[in-house]
Amino acid sequence: MRPLRSFGEAFVLSRIAVFDPFSGASGDMILGALVDAGVSLALIQDAVLQLGIEDVRITSQPASAGAVRGTRVLVEPVGAQPSRDWRTIRLLLEDSALPPPVRDAALTIFAALAAAEAEAHGQPVEQVHFHEVGGVDAIVDIVGACAALHALGIEQIASHPVAVGTGWVRSDHGLLPVPAPATAILLVQKAIPVRPDPPGAPQAGELLTPTGAAILGVASWHIPPHVSDRLGYGFGTRELPWPNALRLWIGETSPIAAGESEELLLETNIDDMNPQFFEPLSERLFAAGALDVWLTPITMKKGRPATVVSAIVPAERRDEVERALFVESTTIGVRATPVSRTRAPRRFETVTTRWGDVRLKLRGWDGRVIGAMPEYDDCLRLSRASGAPVREIWAEANRLGEVFAGQRWSDPLDAKNRTSSAEPDPRDDHWQNRK
């Protein structure tokens, strides 16, 4: 994860999610932690519906163990479920109405899961069937987690080391040692650090599932200083001698000493690729961890027209972004240059238009809010759902965002100002801090 820098009184801040898998992690535990931290269950249900999947029931319930209280999310298939292979799931995601950041993140996680399952079963990745990870359960867990993190405006994900468990797990192939083969492969491929299992039992069983490992695999294992404003616990279904839960903090990164930040400018010149391929290339670069991507037309030797693909990348994401450049384009070489940037602090707030909620990205300087920009993806989603022109939705959200201009950056907004509305607004409690 990218360390942050301070420049005088202006600090670089970003929304961060920090997982603490002291009792391992599974897809439903991750969903439970996100719901307990304030994400609406309806948002997760809606994300699954945008895939055209209706034969699944997603519910939540309070859960507790000792002094730890949280939420358990249950994913229950309704009726017989098809055994979907990776090709089917990829097409399902690519053809969905999910926002591009959610879709691309889900594709990245599923690709890692499919590759691990393929290696574990010794078969081509395109033929991998997801019956071992629950089929529709894995789809709900991964898509729901990506949609929830996107809704929270998360820009960085970090995690403490994860407990994996001990003993044996029963599968369609008989008894397997813990961690299961696909999980063990993901631990290696994603360099996931392991912590000792909690005390209390000689064999903890399976604590980390393949889906949980795939989702945590996108996290950084360097946790920067941060200030949390939300806390959630997602409970698993098993009863153990300790709280069988995943802890999640949501907050903002804190300023740290200058000079520790490291970002790279990755560039390559391409003169032999179908121009239509630049759009999916850009999407893959963002999904791999690029902070910004842009294209510049140039003229190369002998008058050949070409395009420079440029991406600003956290140093720890260099390998993933370079891999996307080599796999998704025709390049045969990538240049890397260290860069230094001054960034205005930013955070997200939400306004309620006549058509629904739109997130605003606020930016600050000299201790005050100096701008509020509506998120285009939110406006486009509401436009598609309502038929209203996207420019009208954007204009109303922009007008409602004017209330933030000039406010002190360090002053937390009180409850009545956290959501501005075009009309009387029933409180949308999934945006409220967990009490």
C-alpha cells in the first residue's frame, strides 16, 4: 500500500479499509463485516441482481460471541444451481450493468481464484468449475464485497496477517489438509502473510476459504497510519472457542513523514494494436492498481503514428500493472520513472437527488473544502434506471454539493449535513456510523 506524504499544512488523505482476519476469512464473513460497518444489505442484493442472478437469498442477522457483537450474512441458493465455469462467470460479469470499477475488481479477484482452482485441479483455467467454492456463493461474496467497498469510497485496502486454520476439510474430492489446495496456492501467489491460529482448540479446522483468500489477495500487507470512523465484525457460521469473526476498520489514512511515498510512472509506446483495445487495456490497468491512466498520440520513426500508454502506479503494484500491460497489449517493453506528486486531500460525502443518492468527491486546501464533484458513475447509474438525462442528475447533485464549499476541512459534518437532499429525506442508515 502506498505510504502517504504531507506537504506543509495540506495532507494527502484517502479512504481505507483495514481487515483483521484473526479468525480467518470467508466471503460471507467479509460481507458481514462490511454490512456491520454500515453498508446497506440492499446495495449488495442490488449488485447481484445486476448480474441477472435472482435464484439466491441474501439475508443478515445480528451475531455475537462474548463481548464481540457484529453481523452474520447468509447466502442461500434457491433451488438447483448450475455449475458455472470461469468462462461463464467472466461473461456474466463483462455483460453486467455493474459500475466499471466494481466489475473490473470482481473480474480481477475471480481471475485469481480461477487460476488457483485450475492449478489445484490440473486443468485449463477456462474449464474450471466453481462448485468447490459454492458457485453462486462465490459470485455473491466477490461481487457484493466489491460493490460495498466501492460504495464506501474505499481507495486503499490493507490487511493484517491471516489465520488459516489447521486439521482437515471435507470436499468433493475427500478429506484435504488445511489450508485447502486452492487456498494454499493463493497464499503463495498473492504472498499473503499467515499468523498463528487463535488459542482454544488443538485443531481449528478451515479458517481461510479460497474466496476469502482471493478477496484479501488484493490487499496490501503494509498498514499505514489511519484514523477509523467505522468498525464492523463479520461472523462466520461455525461456533469456535473464540469469536469466529472478521474485524474491519473503515477510515482515513493519516499523514506520515515526507519522503516515504513511492509512485512510478509506467509508460510504453504502441504502434501496432487495434485502437479499440485501448479501452479494455485502460480498464485492466485501473483494476490492477493504477492510480491514473491516459493515452497520448505521438509520431514515431519513419512517420509511424503511435500511442503512449501512461499510468501512475504505487510501487507495490508495479508487477500487477506491468503484467496487465504485457498481457492486454502488444507492447514488448515498459519504462518506469519515479514520480512525486502533491495531492489535495479528498473525501466522499453523499447527496440525495430526486433520482437517488450521488456521491460527491470533496477536495480541500488550506484547511477548507474548495470543491465538490459529483461521481459520474453514480449519475450514469441513476440516468439508466430513471431515463432522466445524466446532465440533469449531475447538475442537481452539483448544486446540492455547494453546501460543502468553504467548510472547515477538519470539522466533521454533523448528522444533518452529512446528506444533503433535494426533498425531505428518510435517513439512509447504511451511511451512518456504527454505534
